[in-house]
Amino acid sequence: MRVLDHRALNRATLARQFLLCRTGLPPLEVTEHLVGLQAQTPHTWYVGLWARVAGCRPTDVADLLTSRQAVRMALMRSTIHFVSAADAVALRPLVQPALDRDLFRNSTHGRWTRELDTDAVVAAGREILAERPRTPAELGEALLERWPDNDPAALAYMVRNLLPVVQIPPRGVWKRSGRTMHAPLDEWVDAPARTASLETLVLRYLAAYGPATVRDIQMWCGLTKLSEIVERLRLVEFAGGYLDLPDAPRPDPDTPAPVRFLYDFDNLLLSHKDRSRFVTDEFRTKAVTPHGPVPNPVLVDGATAAAWTVEKNHGEATLVVRTFLPMSAADRDAAMAEGLDLLAFLEPDAAHCVRFDAVA
């Protein structure tokens, strides 16, 4: 049986993620190919599309939210994702078991919600949100009038997990702020129903993140017991339990990988049980801290060799690149050029500078 080493896995996934070469496809089409972007922060996920789409502008992406062609809502792993409106409608029922598990096994909310009549809470939540969008706090207080001995945050979280709701703009719109306001998905978007199944979910995952094992697929979506689903599909098998689409791209492992700046919750780094195809030991030990912010990775030769932040001071924006592995002169030049492009995307009105700090 053919063996795929880490470098072969790395290049195959980078190709499907448009990280070997940016694509000219529109952002919405790329978002659908990626089966959404994790977007629990209001704005950092915009960098995920910039890194993959040639000529991507923040306004192009923000317009998808304000025009309701795309939404931000809880989906895979019960985390907030930016997805097309059509995918929101199609995917939400498929990942419901992950949302159920998150709700009822949640140490904070689970003890409040396990004994409730879930249908009654969801019906009340829908009725409240149909009147007007509400913040989680407002929703919880309104539900507390009917369930006065409960916890308002737990009641709101129950609705968030059991009723498909979206976080409406201006939340998530580039350079704008706003509280989290929930509205029912079916009232916010008018998307045609799509045929969706766990089989198609697995195939779409492999098209964007493969080759992968069943455990990788389950890590990505938060679902369990997918082996029997996978067994029904016509896939190619590799040593170590890796599965793939027969005609999916698997480039030569020696294919060059350009420097790429990713964002803190980029699904590239969160969608495999074994993250070693991208994440280096140096990044895990030097960039990731127990109580600090999630770092923004820099890929060099396809692996996490550095992390980046932006410092702003008196009209100047400095991209600080903290390197954990040695970088060649050519890689540093590439990181400089890519970093200046990133600053032009993030801070177009500022003066730009890139600084490298080596971390021992």
C-alpha cells in the first residue's frame, strides 16, 4: 500500500487550500470549497481569504455578509464559521449532533439544560427572536421570565445550539463593531434547499483538507462514528489509514511552497487529528502559551516557522514576525514581500514596516 509521508500530505492539502498558488475564484466560491472558515473572532478570518484569493479586498468579503449571501453561525465543532447562505442551510442539520454534545456535556451550561423541555425552549426562543434580533443576554433574560429558576446564559446557549441562528451584521463586518445579535437562519436568508448528506460532507472535506483519516474528518466536523459513512464511499486508501478522492491533486512532495501568513483560527491547522503535517514542535512550544492569545502562524516551506502580529503607532503599522526556526535569505525576502502585502490589506492608510524577531 502506498505511503504518504508528512511532506506529501502537506503539499496535497496546501494545493487544495489554494496555499500553493492563490486562486482567481471569487471569495464566496472559495468559501464554499473550504466548507467555511472558522470565524469566532469578528475580523481575523478575513486574512484566511486574503491568503488564498488573488486580489482579495476586505469589502468584497464584507459585502457577502451585508447582502446575506453569507453568514456567521455555529457549525463544525460548535464553533462560529463564515459560510455561504446555501451551505448554512445545508450543513446545519448535519452537524446538529456536535452542537447537542457541546450543549449537554458543557460543564457550565449542561447542568442547567439537561432536564428542560428542549422543544419548549426552542419554540420560545424562536418566538422571541422573530420579534427582533437579540443579544444572548437579552435572549436569556426574556427566556428567564418563563423559566425563572434557570440560568439565563444557559437558556440562551440552548437556543444558540438547538435553533439555527446567525450572528447578524454589523458583527463581523470589516472595520465595524457590534454586539453579537442572533436572528433565526430561515428568516435571515432565503437560500434554496440543497441536497446534503454525511457522505457529501465527507467528500467535501477531503476535497479541501485531504488526504485524511477518519479521525481527522471527525476532528474537523465534531461528529463521531463516521467509519460506516466512509466505507460506503469510493475512496483510495494509503498506508496509515489515509483516505482520499481518486482524482484529487497530490503534487510532488518537492513542489515549492510559498510563504503564507494565516490567521489565528485558520482551519488548515485545526482540521486534522494529527496536525504535524503543518505544525512544528517549535511553534507548539514557543508560540502557543496556556493563557495567551492564539498566535497567527506563518508558513515557511509549508510549516509553521513563525508567528505574526501588527503593532500600530502614530500612523505606522509594523508587522512583527517572530521566527522560531532559521529562515534563509530567500525566505526572509519572500516573507517581507508577503508581509507588506498583508499590511496593505489590513492597514491601507498607514505607513508600513516589517520587523523580524528571532525567538530563542
